Amino acid sequence: MRLRDLLPYQSIVIQCHDNPDADALASGLGVYTYLKAQGKKVRLVYGGPRPIQKSNLALMVDTLEIPVEHVEALDSPELLVTVDCQYGEGNVTRFEARNVAVIDHHQISGKLPELNEVRSHLGSCSTVVRELLEAEGVDLNSDRRLATALYYGLLTDTGNFTEVSHPMDRDLRDDARFDRRLITRFRNANLSLKELEIAGKALIDYHFSDTYRYAVAMAEPCDPNILGMISDLMLEVDVVDTCLVYNVQPSGIKISVRSCVKEVKASELADFITQGIGSGGGHREKAGGFIQTELFEREYEKFCVRTGRSPEEDRQEGTEAFLVWRMEDYFDDIEIIHAGDYTADLEAMDAYRKKQIPIGYVEAGKVFEQDTKICVRTMEGDLDVQIREDLYLMIGVQGEVYPNRREKFERSYKRLEEPYVFDGEYSPMVKEMAEGKNISLIPHAKACMPTGEVRIYVKRLDHRVKVFTAWDEDKYMLGREGDYLAVRRDDLRDVYIIEQGIFDRTYERC
């Protein structure tokens, strides 16, 4: 759906979910601003039993002049647009309307109307609205008030950006020219005396593992930012390398994860804890996630069977025991490899070569000046690289980007005459670190074909492996069961992970 698809309607009401948060308010303001500029008769509303009370949200509405109304009823509008929610959900007052549209980033909960834009892979609805505005030629930074709102919406919905994982979320985070003074005021209006009490209680009662140096603590229901604050304080303890703080909400379990050691990415740990029962992500040191109640209940029953625990036992203790169990599982079944010190058992590995499938490459030295620092933006995360004359950026079949040197490129690939065509979901981006400009790799990419001359040795993984590659000794590649550990035959120190889907598509046995 495009925002222009809403223009045939004259009377339009934009609806946030009940008890709207910053993301809902920002998203609503974005759509409102666009429609108002198109001359439409438009209102921004929310329902529910009570008006906005949280101090930071009241301050946001007031200082950014968000024209939102708390209503108990509506005359059936020609078009009702729900933002940051889906029509008919339990947290959205149902107002009758002649036509309905949905703009959201949550999981699809039911049948959607024909007019919808739901991007469940994004961290905030503010990101969805930013992309919709950009598609209509509306510059994010043409209205500083709106840029500030959308930035704050993303910030709060991703736990101070700890759950940001998609490149579009990172683009909004990095591109918005927001009012820093206002953001500071909003953030400093977050903590009440009650929330201070919640933090104190959580820090008193916790589980600690001497073996793996992690801590787990429960907090009473509170704002996600409070969970993050508790996590930050817990990580300052000298014997705690990683921690998980959680609270139980009606719809599920919110978690905040922290790490201060390079062997554990907080984002990866959050993803592991929530795997199969929710979602998690973020940064190397800070991350978060959410476990859905329905999925948790099913997994909790399996946990009780495996551990001999009765499902009828105290659920509060059981929830913490479950999370501790997952933490233990994370640390128990993992192998860490440092490429520079690793000696591969080649007899236990199979020889493969790349299939002759066209892929892309960018001669980075011809696009950027020498020594320029860039951040490569892909679906898999950010990679900081300093430009050298012989640096090549390879673009794989799923949009994965990885660095290469000219010498290895010349041995491994042949250049093609036909232009490079990319058909992935997200065009790989780079950001110039100094100026903060986003630049797509695709206009600079050329096509090449593996020669088949370079062989690799591979081993299919039956457990989780972290590889610190020769490219970066501070960040690891994560291999899961079913992925492949690979070693180049002509450079046994070049050790890396190949994701199962990519391996199946691009490699063949010699």
C-alpha cells in the first residue's frame, strides 16, 4: 500500500491503539501530516478508558503539538486508518467505519483489509511510516518536529535501540535530524518513584551463575526502558559478564539482555532465548526481546517434562527457572574458534567449490577515497570497514556482503560483461561514517562468476559454533546446527561460517 492510496477518501480518521505509546503517537502524526498537506479532512484519535497519563508521553504530545484526541465514540468515518495496531485487536477500541486501512509492524493477528501495510520484521511503526513518506517524496527531515517524533517512536519501541536489527530501522535511527534537547527531556521524564522502587526490588533478588558469570532477575511490570536501566546496573557488577532482566506482562514476557564480553553478542543471546517463542535482537552489548504468552505456555510444558517440574508449581518461580534453563543451554552447547589459532581436521571435512552462479562485486577503492571509514549495511548487520585500494565488497545470492582482497578475487572469480542485477529484499547499503550518508552498493556493483578453481573444506555443524575470523578478531560469525564451518584450501587460516541456505544454493561437491 502507498499513502497516496488513501487520497480518494475525504473524511479520514487515524486511530492509535488504546493507551498509545510514543511509537503510535509518532506514526499517527506522520500519516496525519501527509494527509493534511494533501488537503484532507483528518483527525488523529485513540480510545480506551483513560487519556494519556505517562509524563513523557504527555510532554511529547504537548511539545511536538500532536493533535491527538481521546474519544469514546466516532461517527462512522469514510476511512479509518489504524496505526501501530490492527483493526479488531484487543488493545484497539472498535469504531465502525465505511472503509478501513492498517499500518503496523506487529505480527498479523487476523484478516487484514485490502488497504494495509504491515511490516512485521521492523522494530517500530515509525519506521514503516518513514518508508511510506519517503516513497511519496516526503523528506524525513523536512519537518524537524516529525523527525523528532519518529526518532523517539523508534527509540522507545526498541528499548533505546537495543532491539534494532533491520537496516530500515537503523536508517531511521541514523538519518533523523531530531531535536536533541526535546529527546533528552522526554527520556528524563521516564522514571517515577514507583519505577525506582521496581528497579530496587529487581536488583535485590536475582539468580547468578558462577560457572558462566551471568545473572537473571525479575522486575515487576514496567516500561521497557526501566528493564534496560536495571540491566545496565547489573552489568556493572564485577563478576557479571552477561545478564537478563525480565517482567511478565498480560501478553507475554519482556526481556532485556546485556553483555560486556566479545564472546557473547547480546543480540544473539536475546534471539536464542526467544527462539521459537517470540523474537529478540539488538546490538553487541545491548538487546531485548519479547516472548509471547501462548507460545511460552506450550514450551513451558515441554520444559516441565524434561526437567521433572510440575506445571502446577509456582509460576513465578517456574518462569525464572525456564529462563535460567535457556541461559544454561546457550552456554553449554557452543564451540569458540579463533581463526588465527585454529587447526582444522581436514580428514573430517569434505571438499567443495562454488557453483558458477553470477554474484556482485564492488571495487571499493574506486567508489571511496583511501582510508575512508564506511559501515556496510546489510540484512545481517553492520560491518565497519576502512577503505584500502585492494578491498572488494562481494554481494552474495541473498544480499549478504562480505569483504575480499583483490588477490583472492582474481584467483576465485572472473569478471562478466553483463550488468549486475540484484533482486533481494533489501539493497545492501553503506554509510559514510564521517558524513552519515547512505549509499547503495548496487549502482557500483558489477557481475562476476566463480571460476571453480578455489576449493574449500567444509563440515556440517551439529552444534553452535562462534568463529572469530581473520578479518575481525573482535566480532564472531555464528554457526547454528545445519550451517557449515568452512576453510579455504589455499589459506587454512581463512576460517568462516556459511549459512545453510546460502551453502545449498552456491556450493557443489568437487
